[in-house]
Amino acid sequence: MQQGYFSKEYTFMMIKPDAVKAGHSGAILKRIEEEGFQIRALKRLRLTKEQAMGFYAVHSARPFFGELTDFMASGPVIAAVLERDNAVAHWREVIGATDPAEAAPNTIRKLFAKSKGENAVHGSDSKENAAIETAFFFSGLELVGQ
Ligand code: IDP
Ligand code: MG
């Protein structure tokens, strides 16, 4: 799916199992709307270990890959496609640094993340990866514009 499908830029995000379990989904979805994003697709699902390995394949050589994919398969996640001007960079700014200890005040990871591994949310790091990650979770029929 190319970025031009929506009128503005889009990104892909997930609320990770730690934040879903802890009951932070509502606060995170509220923050998404407060930040001016339109939710264009949304679903709750539980990844298998194999699906988690596929999603994070780019990290397969990293020492934390096993821990990361076990965690991502440990409970339900909420996945969404968010549209906004400058969506990729703005969502990365709102979620904050990977490690909550290094995340800026009021970022989602500062507010809700438990650790560098269990860090509440995912955000695509480029427009290209937003397209790849969106296609991993959603079919074209599930992407709904205005
Ligand atoms: P990002 O999510 O901020 O883009 P990445 O470096 O792409 O961070 O890493 C992907 C995910 O892998 C992180 O969000 C986190 O859940 C996990 N992760 C990254 N570094 C570590 C680590 O050192 N230990 C455990 N898990 C990690
Ligand atoms: Mg990343």
C-alpha cells in the first residue's frame, strides 16, 4: 500500500501486550485523537510467536529477539493505522525514546512503559516501513478513508 492512499501521511502503531494488560488502551487511543490523528483502521488481536518473528524480522540477529517476540506474543495487542500531517515523525515524537528511562516527559513511553523491552507502544520508523507494517496487519478493505 502506497502512502498516497490517504490524503495525508499515515503511520502504523501498536499498543503492546504490557499496555493492553495494564488497562492503558483507552488513554493511548485518547492521546492519538488529541494529537490530531485520524484512526483509519483498528483491530485487537493476539500474535503467534511466528507472526511476532515475522513482524520484527529486521531485528532477528539482535540478542533481544527471542525475548521481544515472546513478549509480543504474550497477550493481545491493538493495531491501528493513523493519518495526519507528518504522521510518522509525529507519532515517534509522541511515543518517545525506546527506553522509558530516556523518554521525554509526557511521552507515551514515559507515562506507560515498564522497561526498554515492555515499552507500551510501537511506531513505524519511516514511511516505507509504515506501508510494510500496515500491509502485515490490514487488508486494503480494512483501510477506510474519510
Ligand atoms: P523502537 O520500538 O523504538 O523503534 P527498536 O530499536 O526498533 O525500537 O526495537 C524494537 C523493539 O525491540 C523495542 O520497541 C523494544 O520492545 C525491543 N527492544 C529494543 N531494544 C531492546 C533491548 O535492549 N532489550 C529488550 N528489548 C529491546
Ligand atoms: Mg523500530
